[in-house]
Amino acid sequence: MTAAQYRDLMASRRGGQASPAAAAAKPKKKARKKPAVHPGPPSTPPAPAVQPLLTGLSGVGRTWTLLMPYVEEMLDSNQRLHHMAVHRIRKQLRQDAAAMAMAKRLPKLQRAAVFYVLHPRPLSRKRDPGNWAPTVKAYVDGLVTDGGLLPDDNHEFLMGPMPVMGEPVTTGFARMSLVIVELTEPLTS
């Protein structure tokens, strides 16, 4: 540390101003990048094609597609958030799913398959829809525990949730749709 830097440091600690030469020489901190959001209101993606999802399922009954409410924060497998931030987001996602189940008047089912369709932002990189499993887990907990859709979310009553890529959204953050398929035959282990 030079004498000039030391004088400037001591002046700044006393509330004084640093010399202009020291201020110009000091490296500036890099600003944190905020996620790029396309301008405009959040877009509504087209409904996912349900028929291709039903191939391979036996005993298919009724189906429902729920476009989940627009949220700026979803959980993914690569995040490193404080546990209270995760709890706050998870709680909101559960409440949203339970509210959607009640608003759509979903009946109580014995068995179901759930597909989650990710509608990503239009970026040129490839996506892994399985990374959003923590968000879907919160949604399924909201549907089953809070909304009463199924008796439980174990393997006897629930198949999935299974990831599917959907059409990208044009504005705002990523969106998610849940496709709920009623199964009339027992699930095999």
C-alpha cells in the first residue's frame, strides 16, 4: 500500500473524501446481472397437446390442464438459496396449486398421472425440464395435501410427475402447465 492509498483509506474512515487520483484508480465493483426479462406483460403459452402424453398409459379417464399462475420465482435443482427463501417460495407454490384445484373444481381421484410442461423463456440454449422438479414437487403437494386431489402422493396413487418441454413464452419469466390424467386401472409397481 502506498502512502497516498493509506492517506485516502484513513480519510474515508474519518468520513472525508478520497483524493480524485485514488478514486479513479480504485476498481469498480461489477454489478450483479439480473435475469433478462422480455418486456411486456407475462404471456400465456398455448395449451400443450395432451394426446401424445396419453400414449402408453392404460385406463385413461378424464384429463385437466392447469396453467399455473405467473410467478417470478420458481425452484430448480441448480439453485443455492437460503432455506427460508426456499420455504417462502415452496409455500406460495403450494397455495397456488391448491387454489387452482379449487378454482377448476377438480374432483377427488383415486389414481392419476401428472405431466408438467415447462414453457421456458425464448433463449438459444438447451433446457433440461427435470431441473424444475422442486417446483413441481411443491405444486403436487399443493394439489394432493392442500387441495385433496388424491389420497396420497405415493406410487400407489400417483404416476409421475413427468417432465415435458412446451412452447416458449414470448414475454416475462418461464411458465408451467400441469396435465392431470385420471387413471381408472391400478398402478403397477
